[in-house]
Amino acid sequence: QVQLVESGGGLVQAGGSLRLSCAASGIIYSNNAMGWYRQVPGKQRERVAVINSDELTNYADSVKGRFTISRGNAENTVYLQMNSLKPEDTAVYYCNGDLVSGTPGRFTRGNYWGQGTQVTVSS
């Protein structure tokens, strides 16, 4: 069973930085893409940043130039470096993985989510 676990959220003042980490575990055959999404109460979950297997990245306009997504040296890990944080960045941040799991002959492609980590930016 594939699991994604995030860490690194917390409370920070505006202008500060945080680094989120996500590690996927389980029998993962291939990693098509991993990314970060965020959600505030009453609003839809929105994509923040995604990195695919070719290391191509894509960012929401609201975070371009401030956030950086990267893969870790360990397999199936991803980071989100968040700089120049603003109060409007406050949200629960979720890690997402487009992963193929299983063993030869029994591969399953799935879209997996972590449990979320709270990021709060005070003004």
C-alpha cells in the first residue's frame, strides 16, 4: 500500500521561510510526478507546484519566484522550499503523487495524497 507522509509545516511570520518534505513509501515501481497542493476552508484545493519524472516543474502564478519544488536524493521524496511567505499562503498543504505501484504483472497507477500539513503565516 502506498503512503505519502508530509512534514515541515508550522507557524512563520510574513517574509519568512519554511521547507515542506514528503516521502512516499510502499512498493513503488515508477514515479510519474509529485506535487504540492493547498486548501483553505471553504475553497477548492489548488495546485501549488508539480515536478515530473523529467524534472520539469510547474508552479501556480501566485507562488512563482517564491517557492521551489525539488526531488530528494532518496527515491520518491519531494520538497517544497517556500520563501517570502505571505499571509495568503496560509493553508493545509498536501503532497500528491502520480505513482505506479505493485510488482510485474500487477502494476497499478494511482493518484495518492498525504494527510496534509498546516502552514500558517502571520502578518
